[in-house]
Amino acid sequence: MTTQPFPFAPDPTPEDRETGRLMFAGPIDFLKGAVAMDGLPPADRLEVCFAGRSNVGKSSLINALTGRKNLARASNTPGRTQEINYFTVGEDRYLVDLPGYGYAEAP
């Protein structure tokens, strides 16, 4: 018997897994870091956002999903991501690395 992290979600099919893999396998590039709302890119595509506490591994997860070591800059110091970082995923998506909340050692 296998346990599912979400009991209401069905196990993904091999096709589902391949679709998910391909979502992050294409061209992905850093677009910009925004410090204020007026610096955000246009809301013209799907955004996949990563939010959570400081030092939980949001940037590391983005790097792992995309197979790139230094796409999203990761640090051992909590609170280093202080901008909303946008990455383009092909022509129709953004990956968004949000600043952490809670414990932080950065100024």
C-alpha cells in the first residue's frame, strides 16, 4: 500500500509525469527582480509562484525542477531573496520566486 501526500488526489499517470517534467524542461531564463508593485511584469501569462518561510528552499526547488544549479540564487543565510524574482518559461509562463517570510538574517 502506498500513501499519498494528498488523499483526495489520484496517483499521476506516466503521461501526467511527463507533462510536468516538460513544463520545466524548456528554455527558462531570469527576467527581472521587482521590489515594488509597479516593477512587476504584465499579467499576461500563467504564473507558478513559490512562497514560504525564509530558508525553506524555494530557490533550491526552482533550481531542482529546472535542472539548473544557479538559475535561482540560493543562500545559506535566511532572507536573502528580497525581490520578487521572475523567470520566463517558454512563451506562456512565469516561475516566480517570492521572498520568504518569518525568520531572516538579512538586512
